Amino acid sequence: MEELYEDDCVTAKKGIFEYVLGGEKDTKLLNVRVFSKKDAKTVYAKQTAAAKKKGVSNCPLCAVGHEAGSTRIWTFEEMDADHVTAWSKGGATDIGNCQMLCRTHNRAKGNR
């Protein structure tokens, strides 16, 4: 519990007890909206390997474009971890709901 209290990503500190006592299953109790760096790097590596194999950009939104950026491989630092299903619409902050987008597309996507 001490680790959760110290975690800056946990914005609902009062939900920690219920989260722990409930078997650590409902992350909504913690109001976690930020993906861990470990999860983001895992998704980045998988997404980038698949993109290189296909010869397209590792940003899925760039890859469907027709400009020169459609084949660009972005560095990890140039990308943001994004919720596929928006957090505000019930999307979980877990690796299964994470995709890496270039910063331009992540900011343009908004809350969709």
C-alpha cells in the first residue's frame, strides 16, 4: 500500500484500501490514467517490430496516410502511450488497451 501511496500515477489515494482488499483487480478505484513506462516500452517494441516487418510507420495513424510519414519509424521518445478505448469512456489503463501514437496524432485524437 505504501508503494501505491507514493505512486504519482495513482490520483485517487482513498481508493487504495478498496483496491487492495478487492484483490487488486479494479484499477478504476485508483484513478490511474497513465501507462507505466515498462508497459509503454513493451507496446512500442511490439508495435515497431510489426511496423518494420510491414514497411509502414510504427504510428498506426501515420501508417494509413499517404504522405512521406506513412513509413516513418518514430523513436520511443517521439511517441505517447494512448488508450485505444478512451479512459473517460471506460478504457482500462493496461497493456491490452495501449497503443503508441506519434505526439501529433495523439494530441489530435483527443478523447475518442
